[in-house]
Amino acid sequence: MQYEKQFTKIKKSGLLLFFIFLLIFYNINLIINHHHTYSNQEIPKVSNNVAYEWENIWSIMESPSPNDLALDNSGNIYITGSNQNHYYLTGRDYFLMNIDSSGTLNWSCIWGSEYNDFGYTLELFDSFIYILGCSNNSYEILKLNKDAIIEDVIYLNEQVSFFSQSMEMDQYGNFYLFGINKSQDHDFYITKLNLTGVTEWELAWDSGIEDWGASLTLDNDNNIYIVGKSYNSLVLLKYTNSGNLLWSSTRNFNDYFSIKKIIVDQSGNIFIVGDELQDSNQDYDIFLLKYSSLGVLQWNFSWGGNSYDYIHDLVIDFTGNIYLLGDTNSYGHGEKDICLLKLNTEGNLIWTYFWGGSNYDYGKAIAIDFYENIYVVGVTRSFGSAYSNLCLIKFGVDSDEDGLSDNNEENVYLTDKYNSDTDNDGIHDGDEINIHGTNPLNKDSDSDLFSDYEEIFIFSTNPNNPFNNPIAFASIYSLVGATGVLIALYIYISIKERREKEKRI
């Protein structure tokens, strides 16, 4: 009898071990059969060749309103605008910031009077900083050295009621300004000043109705282009450097449109941006017009959604691609987001980028450096410790379109800037860093013999935890299954023994 009991126990243990072996073998075999290498073709690529590199947010000013930024040859960034006057809360003050190429603030300064003071446009020339501004409704050009000390002030024509927020300087240090005079119907006013502020010439242009100046730019030969509006028409004028009119062009709009900026590329093509009220849904959309050097419209582009979308600035890179900076209520993450659009030379949209949070965020100015890095300055209410915070964002060239800038790949992550998947695990380097938190230099970040791709997309395990892997799960499943089998066997054998005992009785 004792022998039969021992045999029954051995039989139970043997059956248990047999079923545990079967479960483990089945689960591991299932995993091994799924264990293979996946290529990047199975992962959709991003479409950008420009990637977010860094951002910096400053809460050191009250209600900042940046208007322009410029880059020097050392990579330093200068930003000007206006800021809430700390002592006279109804007024505004000038501000100027100097930031290095990594986004670190070198210095900042604020100055002004008890009245409103605004910094509009920033130019760098011969180691000096020139700011077109307005103090107590009088326009002026401030000359500052690199230590932000004011060395001279040029006071502008008092007969001009408004200067557009654009000032250009040529290679000789001459200033070109555009605005409207104090005539009854507000004629266009254009002037050229030398470096000391002496007027070289000035002229007016009158359409016969009320005119409003918007923006001015120069081409490679220092010809002058101005754009403004006369009632519901856009007016484009080209002048020689001596102030002689070469041609004019007009384009009709509806009653509600604004013009923000004009620039000319290396080939003499002219680009004008603004926003226009749409009749279909009564919101504003962004528009971009391209003209030939003779003033002939080549194409027009519009962009927007079912809410308000505004443009503020644009730049062109060395290959002719166009970057538009604005803000959008139609798309993005919150009430208003910074939007950056890239178009090719034919006016086709290549990509869009949105930056912001749940509150109001908007971009004001954009610049591009010699290496085609892009800098955007704006205001954010979503981030930072103050109600309104100044933000600066850098976008770097992304040669392999993996979502990481070349600079960050070379100097921060040590990945291959020409290979979107450095470790060949089927996941782009940018996704490994920004989404999954895995190592883009090692296809098996936690060294558990399963690639990051398999853990993320096949088994849904943690690619950064070596104890959270398919084998561990297989063992757990096997133990759970074996426990269930043991209980079932125990019940079955117990019932069988009880019945045999009853028969003997």
C-alpha cells in the first residue's frame, strides 16, 4: 500500500514536469520562430530634412513682444522687440538680447522712457547693432556697440506718420526705409540715408487713394522693392538705387487682407507673404506670392484651416526653398501654435511643423544661417514661469531624415547623420531617442537577446528592461499553465483514488 502511494506521487510529479516542459518548449519555440531582422522599409519615414534641435525659454521680461532677430558671423543671435515697462505699467520699453549658437543667453538689456518704446527691425553692420524703433511716436535708428551701449541715435523725418517694420542696409552701410507720409491720403514714403543719418534722397508715391506701406527689401544690385496696399489692391514697386521707378504691379484682394513681408532671392524672384480673410468660412489664411524680376506673377500659394491662421515672416535657403513662419488656430496642440511651413521653388508644400502647448504660442521672426540652421523667435504662454515668455527654437539640417539634426547626431548622440537607422534594428534613430527611449547605437538596448524592434512592435515588452522580455513572459505563462495542470491532475487523481477506495469498501 505504501509503495502504491509513493508511485502515485511520482506519477503526479512526472506528469507535472512533462506538462511544464511542453509549455516552456511551446512558448520558446513560438518566440524563436518570430525572431528575425526587420528593415527600415517597415517603418514609415518622416518627410522633414530639417529637425528640431533645441529650444530655450526665458521668463525674465514682462509681456515680451519680439519683432526681429539677426545672426552674426560667430553664430550669435540678436533679438529685439518691446517689453512691458516695469515702472510705468502702461508703457513699453526696448529690449535687446544676445544669445550664443547653443541657445545660452550672453546678455540682455532693457531701456526706454515713461512713454511707449518699440524695437522693430534689427541690422548688424561693421561690428555695430542698428535698431529701427519708435519712442513716444517718433521714429529713430539706434546705433549700439556689441556691449549694448548706445553710441548714436538717428532721428527720422517727423513728416512721416508711420514707418513699416522693415529697414534694410546695403554693403556700404546705407539705410533704406519705407512708410507713409502725413498727406491726406497717406502716400508711400521711401528714403535712403547714409551711415551717419544724412538723407541721400526721399520720394513719395501716390495711387490717388489711401495707401499703406508694408515692407521693403533690396536685391543683389541694391534695387529697391516695396510692397503695400491701396484700398483692396496689393501694390508692388521696383526702384533703382537712385530712386527711379522701374515698374509697378498690382493684384486685387478682398477688403480684408494684410501684407507682412517681401524678400528677393538670389535669382531676382520676389516673394510676398500676408494673410487674407476667406469668404467661405470667414477666417484668415496665409498667402504667398511669387513674382519674376519683371513683376510678373509666377504662382500663388495659400494655406489654412477652419480657423484663424496668420503669417509673420519668411526666409529662403541657399537652394531656393521657402520657410514661412506664422501661427495657427486651425492645427497643432492648443489654442494657438507656432507653425513653420517649408515650400520648394515651385510653391509646393513639403512639410509643416507645429510647436506649442495648450495655451497661446506664436512665432514672430525667423532667420537662417550659413549652414542652413533655422532660428525662430516667438512668445509662449504654454511654457515658462511667467504669463508670457520669450522662446527661441533652433532647427538643424537633417540629412538622413530620421528626426535628429546633423549637429545632434555628430555631437550628442554619436549616430550616423547619413544613416537613419545607425544600429540597423528597424527603428529610426530619432524615434529611438524621442519616442522609445532606446539606444540608437545598439539594436538590443537591454541585452536580453531580443531586438528593440521585436520587443516594441512584436511582443509589446519593454526594450529597456532585460527582465521584461518574451522569454520571461514565456516562463511566467508556463508556470501559470503548469500550476493549472497540477491542480487539475491533483483533483483528477484524488477523485480516482477516492472512487477506488470506495470500491474496495
